[in-house]
Amino acid sequence: MKATNATFTSDSAKYSAVANVVNTWVPSCTDGFDQRTGFRPLRILAPSVAQTDLNKIGDDYVAATGHQVIFEFVDPRLIVREMKFSEQTSPLTYDGWLMPGSGVVDLVTTTKLVAPIDEFISHDSSIQWSDVSEFVREISSTYGGVTVGMPIAGRPLLLMYRQDVFAAANLSTPNTWEDMVSAAQILNSTDFDGDGIMDYSMCLQLTQCFLTDGMIDVEAILATMTQTGGPRTGFLWDPETMQSLGGSAAMTRTMELIQALLPYSAIGCGRPNPMFMQGRCALTIAPDVLFKAWQVSRSTAMKSAIGTAMVPGSTRVLDRRTGRMEACTPALCPNAVYERIYDGSELLVNRAPHFGLGGFSGFVNAYQEQGIQQSMYDFWSFMAEPIYSKTLFMTPGVIGPYRRSHEDTSAASLAAWSAIGYDVRAVQNFLTTILASLEHPNFSPDLRILGGQSYLNTLQSALLNASAGMAPAQITANVLAEHTAILASSSPRDKVQQTLRAGLGIVSVTPPPPVDVNTVEALTLPATAIHSSDKNLAIILGITIPLAAVLLALLIAQLFFMRHRRRSLFGGHWVPSPGEDTTLVVTDIMDSTALWESLAPGVMECAVATHNTVVRQAQDRWNGYEQATEGDSFLLAFHNPSDALGFALQLQMNLLEAAWEPELLQHPICAPVKMGPSPALQDAGDSDGRFALLRAARVLAPPDGPFGRVSSTVSIDFGIADDDKSPHVSPNSTLAAAGSALQPHAKARRSSHNIDARATAVMARSCRGSIEQLATAAASPLYERSSLTAPNGGVGVAAEAVVMADTARSRRLDKARMLLQTLHMAATGDGAGLRKVESFESVGSGMPRGDAHVASTMAKFMRLAWTSDLGGSQAAAAVVKDQALVFKGLQVRVGMHSGVTKDDMERNTTSGAGGMVLLSQETFERLHPDRALKGVLVLAMGEHALKPDDNLGHVCLYQAIERSLVPRLAVFESLRGLSGMETSVMDAPIGTVTIAFANMVGLSTLQAWNREQADVALEAYAAVSKQLLHDAGGYLVEQTSSGLCLAAFCHPLDAVAWGAGLIEVMKHHQWDEELLDHELCEEVLLHETASSGIVQWPRSRVLFRGPRIKIGIDVGKVQADVSPVTGRMTYRGRVMNRAARISGKASSGMQWCSTSVWEQANGQFSACLLAAGIRGTQLGAFSLKGVAGDVKLVEALEKTWYAGALRGVASS
């Protein structure tokens, strides 16, 4: 025991002994020693963008040396932060790392991690250091004259353009940024690839791109105006005066150019740019990877189409003495040359070819012992060796040029390029441009200053503000303020200046002394420290081995725990990689502009700061990663949809609990809002407190209430007041009070009397003719076959018929949509255009004020069911119990999308209301139901186009809301700024509902005959039925691959009009002739004689054509609820069975409905049906399976005066 006490005389001795054993055991357990070489694998931290290339290089290195390499990949912007963290916690975690040159200054000046490699280079003849470009040798890979990194991949920016497109437009390559704007204006909306679609002039990866591409373009433009005296004069900071060049007049001009270029740039991100690769753009700015990708993916004829030039320059530059932009002079721009610009003049043009993010360099960990450092250097030397590095450069990937031999244009070199499929002339131009750029005397280096990433982030913010339309001068002022704040917080000004000057190679520094590995409290200890005697060794091992076992167990447990938490071993967040589960989340403060305008600046600044804290706390709780901020908006990434949804829901709850400024809470937008159920709803929840729409509806729906019969003397408006009258009397005065209390938050939907008459008037005005003329036009089929001339000289009438026939197929759908939209407005009383027509008041008079057959919707029900104390309504407060806080402070909307690629940056949160959480369909489908949806109501909000003119197609959106915040649904408005293609579940009918079953007849027979043709027909039927359903205000309940389209409507008129329109539009679709040859789809014509009153001529009308559709409709009460599986409304009730049986009974190509449906549609809206050309024919009583007694049915079709002929053909 005495010996033991003597051995462990200090804690450091104990730690060192234990650490040595762990160092021996842990690597052998986790990484494994290489049994062939006796060396453990090298551990390297590397950027994720280089993953494919590095994995192959690692394999090559193993094959050449037998030494294994293990890579850990992270976002390149996080490497500096990760390495700093590793130094504080475990400095021997990595043997080396690969990172952009822009992070060198930060790492060298704030850590002891970076080992100088000059000594290694001096003994390495294979590296041929003099072959490396002078700029890379003396600036990019050094700090203060000391070589700290091995250049691995250069990234000089180049202008790449379509030579064929520029030649066709008689344009030369732009020498200035103003020329580039002119070229963009000239070339935009030109079809470059011959596909008939107008293309873009440029593919600049600006605001739409996820990482740093847009920021680099800002640097490239700015440098041509701020840097004139060579790379050591800096482009963002003046190393002599510490003047922020990003806050100068040059930045203002840069933002003006960005805003001029934005309208002509295609949306598309990635490396290489996907839009340029598709031939959709004429020019772009990119590193070498784009050229190589183009060459290996194009036909021989197109390989030569791509040209390469230096990035443009500027004829005006910043005079740093005066702060003004001045025209270039030999004194002001010593490196400029005279060049011809687009207006024909020759001017001095200052160019500053930019090195992107400084390329990638390999670094050696100074904390490792000398042997490991040598091994790490050997790997970097292997990658950088001239022949192997040129092979990497010639291969598509991220390894770019940085050696003179890389730009070799000798015959032998060009032959090597040609041998692997490159066009020789294009390669020669490419290599010559790279050489000219790298050797340019005013070459612009990456940003080399302490806190570099923070300054780069300000450029990204500037870009986003420019895209949002902010004035360039204001953007510059913002950048200057941000730069000043970063400089003040990073370090003393003179120290920052010293690091900038050393980073640019202006001053030299003394290399730091080697780290004494014996003093590193980490996992390494020299063997001599525990081999002083066998006795001590035995004592130490006897005690430390059990301790080591315990530490190893704890280490493994910690590793598994941190993996579960999506964090690295040392606590840092793992950056989500692109993949199916990776979910992007965007947050946005509702009405922030109005708040900034109306509140004192200090109040809003505090509010935004509180908001940012709340967002980041929730993000950290759910293991999210903050990608960027744009104003008050956050762009976050999560590893899976469940974490993203957990973040969004927790954010909404935490915002209610945040400590907001009293002045903020006095603003109407941010005032606290409490809501509670109406007295009738307070007992409607399930036993576990979960909100149940079905049970609540039953409680609120007495026999004479809004979901049952309606008295002929009482009109139900669901608590929403009429514009011109006092509110209608509700059967429940409590609900009326609740509805009126919600007026400040809910948009009032006005009811209208004499709806049928007003709709008819609108229809008449829209066609600029009388009702009779409209009825004739609407009822006449557009698909006709007529002779060119009518008998007895009726040329004019016959010619008009021919024009109608020629435009039939394109116009039929549009006319059907217009009629359905107008009829839907008539049925619901919507539309301002229906309110001010007085000349038709007599038409349809006598209609009762209350319409018993217009169903409610879920949105109306929610407004009826919940009430608020907003506005201090005493009536509401008197009847509401158990109110809960649902709004307080800033209201934040959230949007998310899963299945992220590098091209995914579409933001959909601007469509939601404050406090709303929107999900894409991809996110909803990937949610784990047990973990993510418990206690959460998810609603299908329908199919939308995010922007009317976007190229993204249609997207399905979902809304998620925690059950305690369900009352918010009473005040949420419809999604804003979206082009809706499908009715939301909030607008789905409930109560008394009209149900329609539409079926494609004989689909299985068609599929057995020709699967391809049948599938095309089914897709067309599904698309047309969905589009018309949306126009008719119907709700899509289900659409199946068996040809069923199940729909629900608020009013029978909508259902009848939808079915009739669907049958007619399907007849006039552009069907394939092969499909029309099948007996189930063949064309059947009715020949008749047409008359103008003076002349007559024969014509043919289409009775059947294409796949036959049959439809059955009935109306009645339903039990409606939201499915937790789909988020859609589900229906149960007798009406479902009756409608299905009527559809089954209907003849092919027919629409049948119950007499109740027809009477309700025709009884009040006969003029509308007449104008639409829809007629009803009584069919008699039919026996329906499962339905007691016979049911009288009506056939409802367009142009029913030949319905008898239709029935005759159908029955035969």
C-alpha cells in the first residue's frame, strides 16, 4: 500500500496512467490496429462535399501503402468549430483535417492545433513544391510566412458560357458586370435547347442556394471594385486602415448588380449547377467541377459548346481614400488593362479573379506525436503529388487545380484529356483561363481574418435582403453595422489587424513551438512514463486496468447516448446530411413589417431577441441544426420529421410562455388571446380529453340546429353576421355570442338573398349576352362536325361552327370550370360580384331566407364551437369556462419539408397564418405515428401550387396542431398566396352533405386489353375530376386506382353540376385513337339537322367518346371526423350507401341522382341549371340493394333534350 501511495502522488499521475491504458484499449476496440502495418488508421475530419472523392482516395491510399484512413464528414462551415471543440475536450480525436482556406486564420490564431509543415516539405522531393501556384504557396496555404496546410483542391471561379448561344446572338463574352447584365437581358427567354420552352440567360446560384454559392458570387463581384493593388490589399477589409470594404459604396454597387441579375437567373442549386447541365442557361459562374461534368455527360457535338473565361471585372472601383466609386485610372487600378465593352468603347477594366472559399487544404494535428504527424503528412503528400493530383483534377469531382502542371496545355497533356473523352479545344481554353486566373497579379484570395465565417454570413444576409427588394444603400448600412459589431466582439482591433496582415502574407510570424505531448491531458502518454520499473508497472496495471475497463464502458455508453441524441461524442450537433428523412424547417414572424413600423425600435428589437432565444432553445432540444437566418426567419435542418414536428409544436407552446415586453402585448397583433369551448362543447371531449369532432358535432347539433333540420323562419349563419342586416337569430344565443366575439379574428363570410338571381346575372354579364343566349351557348356542345358551308348560302353560320369545333377541346374544360365556379358561388352565396346586381331580383323570388340544404364546413363549425375573450366581449366571457391562452406575443408560422436534396430550398411558410405549422406531404408520410402524432391533430390542407408561375408542380400541404391549441382553428384563415387545387379539410362539408360516387366503367377490362392505354385514361380522368371538383367547391374524399372518385358537397347544385361537367369534359378530351377503337371507348354520334332560323344544315353531336363515366348522387346527414391516419375527412351514414347504390344502378355515361337531390338543386336554382344546359329526366322508382323501399331517381345531364337517344344507346 505504501508503494501504491508513493506511485499516485498527484491526480495528474493517476490520470496519465489511466489515460495510457485507455489509449491502448479504446482504439483497438473501436478503430482497430492494422495488423499488416502495425499502424492504427489515420482519423481525418473532412467536408461532406468531398465525401465521394475522399472515399476513393482513401481506397487508393490503402492499396498503395496498406495504411487505412477513416474519414468523418461534416458541413465544411463547421470544421473550425468542431476542431476548436475537440482541442478543449480531446485534442487527439483527429490526426488531421481537410477544410476551406477561409478557416485557416481562425484556427491558427485561436488554437494550438495546427502543426507547421515546412520541415516535412523540405524533406519531400516528391511533392515538387515549386510546381504549386505561387499564390497558393505564399498566401492560401500559409499564415505569416509559415506553411500550415497542404493544398489539396483549388477552387478558382470561372465564367462558363454556351459558345453556340453567344455566337447565335452575336455576343462576345462579357468583360464587365454591366456587360453581363446586358447579355442577360438579351439572351433571356430564348430557347437554347430546342425543346420549345423559353430558357434563362443565367444560372447564378444566388439566394436560392443552400450553402455558400451565392455568397461567393457576392465576393467575386465586390472584389473587382474593392481590390486593385494585388491579393495582399484585401477585398473585404483594408489591412492598413481596418476599413470595412463591405460597408462601402462598392457594396452598394454590388447589390445593385445583384438585383439587376436576379430576374434572369434560373432557380437550381447543386454542384454542378443542374439547370446549366440541362441546357437551360447560357452562362454561369462556377469552379472547374461544372466544366468537367459537362464534358463527361455530353455528346461529342455538344462538348465544344461550353466556353470558359475569366470572371468579369469593373470599370469603376472604390477609391479607399475618399470612399467614392471612381473610374479606373492607371494610378487607381495598376493591374487593369484596356478592354472593349458592349457599348464599343475601350476602358480600363479591373479584374480580380476570385479563389472561392480558398480551395481545400490538409492540416496536421500538432498535438499528435511526431510519428503520427509524419503519417498524416504522408497522406496529404500522396494526394498532392503532381501526377496523382492531376489525375484527380481530370476526374469529375471537387478536386480542382492549384499546380502549374495542372494547367499544362502541351500536346501530351491535351492528348491525355482527349483520351478520357474531353474536347481538346474546350480543354485548352479551360486550362488557359485557369492559368491566367491563378497567375493574375490581382488575384483575389479567400477571406483571411479572425472571425471570417461571421463576416461571410453578413454577405449571405445581404444577398437575402437584396432578393427581398431592400434598397442597396440600406443593405450596405446593415453590412457596415454588422461588421463593426463583429470586429468589436471578436478581439482587440490591433490583434485582428495583425491576423489579417499575417493571413495575407504581409507580415511574418514566428512558428509556434511544438506542442509537448507529454503535457497533453488526453488519451496519449509516452511509454517511458510507466516503464520506469517492473514493480511500478505491476502496481499501476493492477489498479488501472479495472479503472480502464470502467472508463471504456462509460465511453461506449456515452457514445451510444450521444448517437441517440444526434450529437457527436463531444456534444456537438451532427449536421443532417441530404436524405429521405432529413427535414428542412423555416420559421417566419407574422406581420413583422407592420410591427416594426408601428412599435418603437427598442421594443421590436427585444421581441426579436426573445423570439430568437425561444427558437434556438427548441431547436437544441430537438437536435436541430441552424443553417441560416434571413431577417427574423430561421432556416433549420433536422434529422427526421418527428424531431422537426416536435420542434415546431414546442416552439408554439414556448412562445406563449415567453417574457414579452408589455408594450408588445398592447399591440393588437400580439395581444394575449384566450379561448374556450362554448358551454355545449365543454362536455364533447373524449374521456382522455382528446378533441373529437364527431362527438362535438353531435352535442352542438340538436334536431333543429345547424346540422339537422332548419326552421323555415330561422336562418343559421353559424354566428357570422350579414353585411346589411343584423345577425340572424341562432337557436342557441350562446353560440351567437361566441360567433360575434370572434369577428376581429375571423373573416366574415356574408350570406346573400336571391342568390340564384344574382348568380344568373353574373353568368349573363360574363358572356356579354342575355340569359337566353348564355343558356344556348352553355348548352351547345363544343365538339361538332359540320360542313364548311351551310345550304342556301349559310356560310357565316357554318364557318362559326367550324371555329367552335377547332377550339373545342382546349375551351371545353375552361368553360366547364367557369360554369362550376359560378354555380358554386350561387349555392354558397360567396363572391362580391353577386351582391350588387339588382335587375334580376325578381328571378327566383320567394326563395326562403334560410337554405336547409347547404351543409356546414369544419371551418364554420370551429368558429361556432370556440369563443374568445378578445375585445373584452362580456357576452362571450359570461358563457365561456376554462379558457386557455392560445395566442400571446409574436405569432410565428412554421413550414417543413422532408426528403432534402441540395436543390430543396422552396419556402412555403408565407402561406400560413401566424401560429400555423405546415408540413409537406413528404414530411407527413415519414412521420412516425406513435412517436410524432400522439396528442397532435393533423389536417390535410389540400393540394396547392406554391406560386402560380413556379416550376414545382403541385404540392399537398398538411397542418399540425397540438390539441391544447385546437381553438386556433377557429381564427386561422385560409392559406395565403397559394393557388389551391384541392379543397382543404377545413372546408370539407359536415352535417347534411351531398355525396357523389363517380366510377370509370370497365376499367379492369381496359387494363387487361392494354395496360398503358388504360393507365393514361385513368390519370386523365383523375386529373379532370379533381380539377372540376375544386372549381365546384367539392371535397375529394377518396380517389382510387379502381376508377372511383368519391366526393362530398355542401349543396346538391354543386354535385349535379360537377357530375354533368365531368361527363361532358371527358367526352372532349384528347384521347388516343387506339383507345377510341375499343368498344368501351368508341365514339358514338347523334346526327341531326341544325337550323339558324333561315337555313338548315346537318351536324353531328357526340353522345359518347372515350372512357365512360357513371355517377350516383344522394344527400343526407353524415357522421364526419378527421382520420388520424390521413388527416382527411371521413364520412359514415346511410347516404354513403345510397349514393354508391345509385352509381351502381346508373347506365354507362350517365349521372343519376335521388329526387331529393334534384328537387333541392332545381327547386331554388332552376335558372342556373337552365343557363348551364343541365336538364333532369324522371326515371321512375328503383330498388336499391340494402335500401328499404323503392327510390325515385332522376337523370341529370347537360343537353338533356337528346337524353332519350343517350339512354337508348346506353341500354343497347
